[in-house]
Amino acid sequence: MGECPICAARVDVAGDAIAGELLVCADCGAELELIATAPVELAEAPTAEEDWGQ
Ligand SMILES: [Zn+2]
């Protein structure tokens, strides 16, 4: 279980989640990136789409 850095709601993080996974806060809808898993640390994901850097 992590905490949304935007609205502080609890965000469900799977037990086998890995750093770098993207999650969506069910409360505010923000895209979050899982920075670390032990302990769980979440950050707001970059807004850029996957085609950036081309
Ligand atoms: Zn949120």
C-alpha cells in the first residue's frame, strides 16, 4: 500500500510490483510511478507519452 503524492489517498500496490511500474490513483486519477518498493514510494509520473525522445 502506497500513498498518492498528489492527494494523499491510499494507492493499492501489488505485492510483486516492481520499481518503475505505473499506477493510477483511484482517488484523483493521477498517474503515479512506483519509485521504490521497500518501502513503497510513489511519485507523479511524467506526463509525456511513450513516444517522447524520438
Ligand atoms: Zn491521488
